Amino acid sequence: MIEVIEADFVVVGAGSAGCVMATRLSEDPATRVVLLEAGGQDDNRWIHIPLGFGKTFADPSVNWCYETEPDPGANGRRIFWPRGKVLGGSSSINGMVYIRGQHEDFDLWRQMGCKGWSATDVLPYFKRAEHQVRGPDDWHSTGGPLVVSDVPDKHEICEAFIRACNDLGYPSNPDFNGATQDGVGYHQTTTTNGKRCSTAKGYLHPVMDRPNLRVITGALAQRITFAGRRATGVDFTQDNLPFTVRVRREVILCGGAINSPQLLLLSGVGPQAQLAAHGIEVVQHSPGVGQAMQDHYSAPIKLKCRYPITVNDVMQSNLKKLRTGLEYYLLRRGPMAAISAQVALFARTRPELATPDIKMSISIFSADRPQDGLHKWSGFTIIVYQLRPESRGEIRLKSANPQDPPAMIPNYLATETDRRTITDGLMLGRRVLSTPHLQHYVAEEFLPGPAVVTDAQMLEHARNCGGTVFHPTSTCKMGIDTMAVVDPELLVIGIDGLRVVDASVMPTVVSGNTNAATIMIAEKAADLVRRRAPLAVAA
Ligand SMILES: Cc1cc2nc3c(=O)[nH]c(=O)nc-3n(C[C@H](O)[C@H](O)[C@H](O)COP(=O)(O)OP(=O)(O)OC[C@H]3O[C@@H](n4cnc5c(N)ncnc54)[C@H](O)[C@@H]3O)c2cc1C
């Protein structure tokens, strides 16, 4: 017999959004919340140490380790797509960069018909989430569960990068999440006292003992159950045993941009023809499910460094490793406390643009692929990506089996603007590197290397050596058009009692990293569910 669990809400996926939803909804002691997570507890120690990013990057015990379909934009290569499969989801394995996006991103969402999602509307929710170590101001707040910190150390190559950008006319920006994103400066990070602040750490763990909150790990949601067009619960398996959560109020999908559309499709909500092809009964023909995907495609410039001052050098020496370990455990500083990209430049590739269209960041290490370890020589890396790609990809079912990953079809570099922008961005990277500030450190550009000179060659390099910066979004996009999957209250159109709350609902990818905006979405969604007025949000 199948065990049935009763609740008011079931939240599927304990990731960036799911931990926020479960925490906020269970603040009301009269509300019973069940949180299902396919992965396990976040007790892998590398999750919590910033340098551990490289260790969890391809570790299947905490990571779905997805791969895309061969993508023509990347010259037919499959691109590795890590996603968190653990409490905290991708916020437990991400790069900890805290970037909200541009104000114009959210004003565009409002312009696209998403009432309540303008920059002014969403600012209180960014603030509600935040504990800003610099203290409160017009843009930031203190007292929230997500700790936002400054990088503990300033590396001389990062300082040189900033001076190089300044020399080229880019102003320093001490706060990419303040009045403007423009310019060059240090990232802030989602860390607290030198340790990762995932949403599991910031939101969930402090409330895990609430009697009205049940967190079930190792629980793979298989499908949503319906009575007519009303969502009634979720079937899941744990250790191959079947269970059902039956809800009095809502099913809330927080499975992320790959798994939320997959679960909708498996449950009969999606494009009719695709469902029919897999023998899935149609509950709601929703042509946009899995469509409209966006991601940030990046390409690198890799340098050999003249001096043994990079993280590569630390990894080559037992003595340096010992010193680094001690520095971290005693002071919470040094390379182990450093995020992978400490400084960045937000810039325009064309002067007529209203806001930056590329992000360039610098990492004080180099590797062929992060999962293969760092190079044996001193090295550092610049990466560039386009902030608002036009290309749209797709998530579609490969089979009706919930254990099988869906097909991920990124469709990178499919438009002329996207190809032009990454090429121009890389050429700008070379200009930054050519300044005396950085030439002081560059022994050799070994990728793409001096043989790559023309725009066409640089584009070819981007296709051959680029990859994701892990920001897939928009596969269940919010909107009011025929391809919208959820409405501006994040309710699945055509279904009662079912919401999607995660990165998949972004109408367009934000101009930057996606964790902060996903958490903001969940903070706002919790108010929508509770019908709490936006005015109740602390300023
Ligand atoms: C390697 C990496 C580096 C990144 N770096 C940064 C960065 O530095 N800064 C930044 O802002 N963003 C970064 N991102 C992106 C950011 O972390 C994500 O956009 C964000 O975490 C997405 O949140 P989400 O809630 O949509 O999904 P996730 O956080 O991925 O959560 C989804 C959760 O649902 C669970 N789940 C899925 N399917 C099921 C199912 N069927 N049953 C039960 N549970 C299920 C998953 O296991 C997971 O825990 C990075 C991402 C990755 C992967």
C-alpha cells in the first residue's frame, strides 16, 4: 500500500527557491508544509568551503551532472551542466557570486505584462532576503537569512585587472547591486564568515525543527496528481518505495529550470504533441513548457602567469597547501575562502546600448575543465559572457520515465547579435590584458593563443572552448502571452492549485548571475501564496 502524507503545501525541490518557500510558508504554525528533495543532506564538507566549488562541481553525490545534447553553436559538443542535487540545490554548489541583475531587467518583465515584477516592485524582496554585512542603505538591508559579504582578500592580479579597466575608461563600481551595474569592481558573495551561505544554510537549517515542516530527502517526485484540472498532490519515491503527498492547498514546484518543466511534462502539462509522443495523458495543453530557455554561454582567455602567485601554485606545493589550510581554519581567509571569480567588469560592446551587455570576470586559476583539476603551471583566466542572449533553447522529454534526464537543447549562439557580442567581448578582454597592469603578469596567452587574430577565428574559439556559466532559466516562463506557462502570480495557467517558483519562471534571464533573483522570486511568491500585501515587507 502507498503511504499517504497529508499537508497544506508540498514544495518539490529544496534548492535556492524551495528552501525559501518551505521556510516562509511554515512560519505560520497552522500551515503544514512538506519539502521533497531528490538529493541528500548537505553534509559534504566541500559544500561549505568556498574553494570546495571545484570538488562538488562534478560530484554525483551532490550534483545531477547533466550534459546537454550536442549543440551546433558549440560546434557539436555536449556541454556539462552541473546542478545541485542536495539540500540547498544549486545554491549549495554554485560560485557564490551575489549579483541581482539590472533594474532594467525587471522593468522589462513588467513591460512584458508581469504586473508586480518591476524593479521597484522586486527591490523589497531582494532586501527581505538579505543580510548585508556593509549595513543597510537604499539598496540593501540587514537581518535577512542570506548573508552577503565582501571578498576577504584582494589579489594583486584582481587589483591589476581593475586598474587596467580604469585605464580603458571603465569606472570603478563598489556595488554592482546598487544604483548601477556599470563598471569594474569586486563581487560580493553569498558567504558568512568565510563559509558558503546556501539557502539550506541561511533559511532551512535554522527552522528544520518546526513541527509543521517535514523535509524528506532522497525523495524523487515522479508526477503531480490531479482531480480534473486541480493539482491534488505529488507522487514520489524514496528508496524505490512509492509515496504520495496529498495537499489541501497547493503544489509548488521548485525543481529548477531543468526539472520543473520535466515534472510538468511527465504530469501531462505541456505541448500536446510532445506528451502524445510519450504516451502521456494531457491534463493541460501548455505549449510553452520547456520552451524559451535561455542560458549564459561563456568563453575564456587563459594565461600563463609570470609569477607563482596563483591558486594553481598553491595546489602544486604541500607547504603552501598546509599554510592555506591553516590560514582558512584560523582566520577564514586566503585561497580557501576565495570564490572562483572575485572581480568583474560589466561593459557595453556597442556604445549605443543603454546598459552593459557583457560581463567579464577574472579567476586566479586556470584549468582545462574544473573537474580535471588545475594546471600544473601558474595560470589565470578571463571569461566573458553576453548578459542578454537572444538565442532560446529547449527542455524536452526523452522518455516518460522520471529517472531519465530530459533532453537539454541550449541552442547557443544562434543569432548574429549573440555571435557578435561574444566575439567583441573576447576582443575587449584582449585589450584589457594588453594594458601594462596585466602585461606585468602575463607570460603567455595559451588560449585562444596568438594565432587567433580575426573576429571569425575568435568566434570559432568561442564555439570550440566555450561553456555555460550555469544560468539556465525561462523554461516555465511567467507572462501573459500564449507561450507563458505561469501567470504573474506564478500559477500554472489552466490549472488550479499549482505554482512554479524557481529560475524557470524568469521571463528573460537577468543580466548576471541567477541565484539572487531566484531567491527574490521565492520571497515574493511566498507573499503571493499567503496573500500578504507587498507593503508588509520591511524596507
Ligand atoms: C556550478 C554552478 C555555479 C553557479 N554559480 C553561481 C553564482 O556564482 N552566482 C549565482 O547567482 N548563481 C550561480 N549559479 C546559478 C544559481 O545557483 C541557480 O540559478 C539557482 O541556484 C537556481 O535555483 P533553483 O531554485 O531554480 O534551482 P536549484 O537550486 O537547482 O534547485 C532545484 C532543486 O530541486 C531538486 N529536484 C529537482 N527535481 C526533483 C524531483 N523530481 N524531485 C525532488 N527534488 C527535485 C534538485 O535536486 C534541487 O535541489 C550557479 C549554478 C551552478 C550549478
